Amino acid sequence: MTTSLSHGTRLVAVQRFLVVSALAIAVTSPAQAQRTQTAPGTLAPPMATAAEIRSAVSAAYEKYKTLREGKNADYIPALAKVDPNLFGIVVITPDGQVFSSGDVTTEVSVQSISKVFTLARVLQDSGEVSVRNRIGVDATGRPFNSIYPVEENKGKDINPLVNAGAISTTAMIAGATSDEVWQKIIGTYNDFAGRQLRVMEDVYKSESETNQRNRAIGQLMEAWGTIGSKPAQAVDLYTRQCSVGVNAKDLAVMAATLANDGKNPITGKQVLAAKHVAPLLAVMATAGLYETTGQWLFETGLPAKSGVGGGLIAISPGKYGIAVISPPLDSAGNSVRAQKVIADLGVVLGANPYAVTRPR
Ligand code: GLN
């Protein structure tokens, strides 16, 4: 009895709240809604205006263009040769507006950012349950190329955004031949980027000659019986996918496709079914920057993914796809300058999905 009474009281309160909220929305003009605290029940905080995004992007570029912290990856020899001064920032909104500063045309290898898009394909083809059961979605808390979690977790329960889990992810894509699998991988990346991407052959060759650790990870997973019978093929395809060339604009289109519920805002193509986007972003929020993901999420709230080529993407769902390229990395393998830029932009643009009001 007491329960049903208090339930009724709560219902009245909820109804009143809804009426008041509807009135509040009705009397707030769109311009006001942009500037003021968000009305209850609407998307919060509001998106920045085009002028605000433009000026935030160029301010971040100016602020960090002379920063010289970090060091190019050199365990893959080809990456050590990339110009460390390369620096480009792009923000794309779900309605396809593009804001950029710096170099947005020079390509770097996508590296670990590829892991997100291969996972997208596997989610689309095989679904969430098989990803959770066959790969795992918890963070390892270890460096990206660590072999420890493979042994500790008996070849499974390894996040798809570190090498072992990513090699398993690649192995889950069906195909009678290696080329058939590759066409699915590159086709998915092309759809996300909205143009035809190519492998940077020098990077692929360089990494193929120096990827003993990844080959060992593949073989150990084979020994545990968790990767099927073709670990060498999976490692080779994984190495190829990491060598795909992308510029800052490509990465931002890929990020904005995720910010837009799986629909590419430039081409209009639904690349990934909307229902798979939230789980994919959750994996990024858990492990996108490897063992420093907690610090990143604490600061920005943004699901993101880094690559040792110097790229970093971040997604503000429904609002922004953000990409920065700057090759010098910190000790975890994340671009130093890209992290600073995106952290700044996140505050100015109100990008943090956990924040109800926009910080000023
Ligand atoms: N291809 C790289 C590797 O396997 C990717 C690592 C990364 O970008 N963090 O080592």
C-alpha cells in the first residue's frame, strides 16, 4: 500500500516536471538554447556554433604549433623517418561541417586506430555477444604489445584495442582467402573515410620485418586454441591494416561517422548499424589509450583511439568527430600534442558526454 501511494506521488511529480520542462523548451528560442544552460530533457550541453568551433580549432593550432615534446615511434623503423613537425587538426560535425587547421593532407599510417574499424566490422558481422565471448572487452591495463594478458587469460578476455585482442578481431573476419578478408577490412575503412585508402608499402614492409612480438602473440593464442588455425595470416592482415595511410581529414571523417551513429556525414552512407556504435565507443573509452586510458577519460570523458603513427581520434556522440595528427609520442605510445589539443577542444566545445553543462 505504502509502495503504491509513493509510486502515485512520484508519478504526479514526474508529470509536473514534464509539463514544466515542455514549457521551458517552448519559451527558449534556438539561439538562446545555444547560449544558456540546457533545458531539462534536451541534449546537454549544447553544441558550439560554427564560429566557436572555427576559432577553437585555430586557437589550439596556434597554442601548440611550437610544442616539441615526445618522440616518434622507432620500433617500426619507417615511423622514425616521419616528419615530427607534421601537425593537423580537424573537427567534423554530424551535419558534415569541416573545421581544420594545419596539415590535413599528409598521410601517416593509421596504426592502432585501425583496431576500432576492424572491430566495427566484426560487430556488424558477428555481433556483441561473440565479441565479448571470443575476444573480451575489459581493459588489460598493460602496454599495447604486452604478451602477459595472453598467458594470464589463457588466450582470451583481451581487449580488442590492444595488439593481442586486435589480432583476434582480425582473425574473426570470415573469408576463404587472405585477400577476401583484406577486401572486407579495407572496404570498411574506405566506407568510414569516404574515400579509397591505400597501404603505405614502406611501412608495411618495415613492420613485417620487425613484428616478431606480434607473431609470438599470434602463436601463443594458437597454442591456447583461441585464434583458429591461421595466426600467421591474422598477424599479416593486422600488420597490413596498421599500414593504411590516412590524413587528419580522413581520421576526422571516420570519427565523425561514429559521432553520427554510424552514418558517414560526408557520403551519407550508413557504414555501421547504429546499435553497434555505443558498444564500440564503450570499448574505446575503456582502452583507447592503453594503460593511460583512465587518465585520459578522467580529463576528457571522450572515447578515443591513438595510433603510434601519431594519429588520435576522439568522439563526442552526436556532436563532434575530432582528429589530430602529430607523430611524437609519450611513453605509452600516444601522441603528446594530439592529446593536449583534444583535451583543450573538449572543454571549449562542450564535448565531454558526462558533463551536463558546458564549462566556461
Ligand atoms: N602496428 C603497431 C603494432 O602492432 C600498432 C601499435 C599502436 O599503434 N599502438 O605494434
